[in-house]
Amino acid sequence: MSSSTENRKSPRVDFSRGVDVQIVAIDGTWSRPCRMIDVSQMGAKLLVENTVDRTKLKEFFLVLATRGTAFRRCELVWINGEQVGIRFLKGATDRPAKSA
């Protein structure tokens, strides 16, 4: 990835194979496994199988650990096919609800 083609405010870390993560609704009513393919201090790029509902991804949790102990509250920035760009929300300390 060339820095001349990107307008990033913070450097990104690329994961060659991706990292298994999960997106979870704020209210815990749905969850979906996905792969984080890069991350920065501000946000991340995820690979999500199938299509995603833009309205469901307005705001959600990105769960980084299988036990739900490491997570970030996020919002959707863009969708390009199976790739989605997300922004981490600052100051959001709510815990993700258990999915149904």
C-alpha cells in the first residue's frame, strides 16, 4: 500500500492473512464473524462475507477476543463489496451485549 495514494491520519498495520474478529450489534441482537485486514489508531478495514446492511452497521462493536474482553465501539465509514471501512469511536465505554 503506497502512502502517496492514501490520505491516512495514522499509520496502518496490515495483516497478511487477516485476524478473526466479530462485529456485534450495540443491543446484541445480531453478530457476524469477519476478518480484520488492517488497523490503525483511528479505524480498520474488515472483510465481511456476503453483503452487509448499511443500517445495521451504523454503530456496532468490533470484538477482538473470543471472550469479548477486547472490543471497540465503531461506526461504518464505507462499503466496497465485501470490504468495509470502520472508524473507532472515542470515549465509548459500553460493553457489547451478548448476542442472541
